[in-house]
Amino acid sequence: MTLAEQFIGSILFIVIGFILIPFAGWIATQRWIRVVGIGSREFTVRITGFGLIIAGIVLLLISLFGIVL
């Protein structure tokens, strides 16, 4: 594995571990997120923080797997 691949993997690890997971935790404290749709219609989208945390952990494992490879 080249040095560049290790560098990219470590950056992914830092971004996912220290930005995405705390952001998912912050979203878990929010009840809903309002997304403005097409035109004047607005959609209230419920995002579960739990699902985002799971997604963050999965991405973290994928990046770790990439570092191992």
C-alpha cells in the first residue's frame, strides 16, 4: 500500500469518526428537519439519529477495512 492510500484512509477515518458521528448525535437531539421541496411545497423529513449513527459506524468500518487493505 502506498503512502497516499494510507493518508486518504486516515483522513476518511478522522472525518467519519470526529465529524459524522457527532453530527448524527446532534441530529438525534432534533425532532425533524424541514426540507424545502420543488416549488412552494415543503416536506418535513424525519431523520432518526440512530440510523445516522449506524451509517457512520458502517462507514467507519469500511474506512478501517480500506486502511487494512
